[in-house]
Amino acid sequence: MARLPNIDPTKHPELAELAAQIGKERGRVSQLYGTLLNSPPVAAGWLHLLTAVRQHTKLKGSWRELVILRVALVNGADYEYRSHVPHALQEGVTQAQIDGLPQWELSDAFDKQTRAVLAYSDAMTREIKVPDALFAAIREFLDDREIMDLTALVGSYNLVSRVLIALQIGH
């Protein structure tokens, strides 16, 4: 059970505009957003940031969703992982890639570039520091904007998983 209440925006008229924006951007007010509504400014900022990193970047959609899934796996954020499997499949991630993601280093389902993206994601999530050689590897095929987009995506979904786990959202 979540540690904070899931706010029903229909019972809080002051949240109507924000709830409508969440619904427009996400299709509904999920359990995560219902919890975030305990702090409307945080919910609004969260929506703006996560919309930017998910919907307005230059990264390939398959890479975006693989990164989100990988961060969720590394951090043990099951709610986040389950929520994004359908998105990953919609973006062209194969079932073999999803199945191979827990041990992607041993899987032949990923090409060289995708491996570099996953390694970057792992480094940022596990050690925070990205080794120079790994940065050089992504620099070979990503431009400055794509590197910023990737870095913000990994950082943002580490935020998501940490909030989900700390507040036991989705349990």
C-alpha cells in the first residue's frame, strides 16, 4: 500500500486544471500522479519534465523505452517496469529485447549502439559517474542534443523509480 494517499482530483476543485493537463498528457491520472498531487507544484513540475524527456527528445523511441525499463530493473521499480513494457512494444522493442534486458550484456538481441546506450544508463544509475571511454562510445553516434536527452532521461527515470520505491506506489 502506498505511503501517501492517492488524491482524487474530482474531490479537489483547485486541482481541476492540473488534473486536466495530466489527463491530456498521460491519458489519465495514474496512481503515481494521484500521489504526486499531494504536492500540486511537484506534480506540475514532474509532468512538465517527464513530458519533455518522453515526448520531445530526439532519441529513438525504442532506446527511450529500453532505458526506462533498464533503470526500473536496476532500481527494482516494478510499477515503473510494468507500466512501460506496453510502451516499449509500441516503440518497436522486441519481446526478445525485453526478455534479454536483465542481462543485456549477455544477450545477442542488442546492436552495438543500443549496448552503448544501455551501458550509459547503467553507469549513470549505478555509479553516477560515466567513464570517459563510455562517453566517447556514445559520442560516436549521438549528437550533443541526443546526449543531453539521454542523460536527462536516465536521470529523470532514476527520480521516478526512487519516488515510487520510497512511497511504495504500485505495491
